[in-house]
Amino acid sequence: MRVREDYRTLNGAEKSAILLLSLGEDHTAKIFNQLDEDEIMQISHTMSSLGKISANVTERLFVEFAESMSTTNSLVGSLDSTERLLARVLGKDKVDTIMEEIRGPAGRTMWEKLSNVNEDILANYLQKEYPQTVAVVVSKITPEHAARVLAMLPEGFAMEVVMRMLRMEAVQKEVLDDVERTLRTEFMSNLARTNRRDSHEIMAEIFNNLERAVETKFMSSLEERNPDSAEKIRSLMFTFDDLAKLDPSAMQTIIRSSDREKIPMALKGASDAMKDLFFSNMSERASKMMKEDIAAMGPVRLKDVEEAQQSIVSVTKDLADRSEITIVTSKDDDELIF
């Protein structure tokens, strides 16, 4: 690991991060408690990428801040130490959000993230910026995405950006860092807030996890008070009976991935059609054994049946999240990946 030896190369954010790391978790936690989220985000980004700092650099920093402190040990800024500090002053959700931003989904850079932003949304944001700034951004994202973004910009503004790009030389690191920081704090954070899921989607997931009797009661009440919302929620819900809409390949994947002890319980209270759906997607020997298991169970509680069915629904959604299967809404035949 490279050791930072030259104090003169440190910028303000790096000095702040080193000082906070040297104070220890308890004192740093108290300071973090006085900062706003953007400040914590900036310092956390810097802290996690500091690497190893020599004792000499740390001592020089203490002198600059006129603190009566010194150290003979080097400091290591890492993801783990940063996460521990954040956990002392922020809730788990905020910590997870900050650490995810630091690490980046699958280790992606800000520019790779930006390439996944809808071109209409990105173009709408960029057309309010200086052409030179837009030229820097467009030069950093993928050519395919850059083309779509340019096409969405007003023609005169787009041509100005193109001309700036043609005249643009190597972008200084400080300029690039400043643009990246602005995008992260102003654009990406706002985008995350405005891209929150629709409330009907959230309620559909909640309803999916209710006991059947409770779900029916809530849905009936909602239909009386707000029929439109009830219909939207119902169309977004995926239930055990909706498995009948899946193709044989998807059903076989679900059966392989589900807890073998849950399937007999789930089928115990299912319709004959649902039982046939499962049996037809199993080998003859496996289906015979499953039928014997169901027959040997005797009476079971409705709650246990519903929990087993919900377990299989959860497995189904997990598989869809990983794009291993495709599931459809309960209202129509439009494909919807959960």
C-alpha cells in the first residue's frame, strides 16, 4: 500500500479526513453528529480512499490546526473504519446509502452510473449547466449514451457543447473532481429522492405479505374508500395462484429453488388445478412422493398453508429479481420483472 509522505499534496477534504481518523471513533462520532449529510458524504468518500498516512504527515497536520496532539503511528483510512464511524451517529439505512455510494454498485464509477441514467432526465439537467461542463460530462459517459443525450439537448446548445468538446484538451483532475462532486451531491442525490417507488408498489408488497384473511379485509375496505387505488394495488400484487400464469421452465426453476418441506404444505390447501400445475412440472417419481407427503399430513392450519404459499411466492420474486424467470401481473398478460 502506498504511504502518503508529502504533506503539501493534501487537499482540504483529505486533511479533514486524516484529522477525524486520528481523533478516534468516539470523538469523531460527536463531530459527525454536528455535520450535515452532504458534509458527511464528502468526508466519508475521502476517508475511505486515503490509504496509509505517515506519522510525519499527521504531525504536520496537528501543527497546522494548532492542536496539542501528536502520533507516532500511521493511519489507515478504509471502508471498514469509515463504516464503523458512520454507524455510531447515523441510522443503518443512511449508513448503507452512504457506503453504497462510496463503494458504488458493483464497484462502478460515477460516470458509469451516469451512463445508466435515462437520457431525457440527464439532458434536462445538463441543459441548465455551462456548455463546458456539459462537454466534460458527455466526454466521460459511453459514446452510445452521449449520442442519445446530445440528441435530447436544444440544437444550438448541443452544437455549442460539440464545439467545446472538439476544442477540449486534457481535463485537469481538479476540474474533473469538481464536476464529479457536483453531479454526486446535486444530481444523483436528487435523482435518488425523486426515483422512489410508487406508493402503490410498496402497498402491493405489504399486502402480499399479509395473512390471507387480513389482506381480504383490508382490500375490501380499500375498495369501498378508494376503488382506483385498490385496483392499482391488486394489479401489482403477485399471489400464489398467479403461478398458474408462468411457463413450465419458470415453474420448474421455482420448484427446484423452493424449500421441499414448504411445497407439500402449500399444496395442501391449494386447488386441484394448482396441484396439477406443480405435479406436471415434476418427474413422475417426485410427484408421486409429493402426493404421498400431502396425503400423510392430515389436517393443517390455514395459517401454516398461507405461510408456505407466501414462502414460494417470495422465492418466485427473488428469482425474478435475478432475471432467472419472468413473472406477470395478476391483472393482465404484460410482462413485469420484479
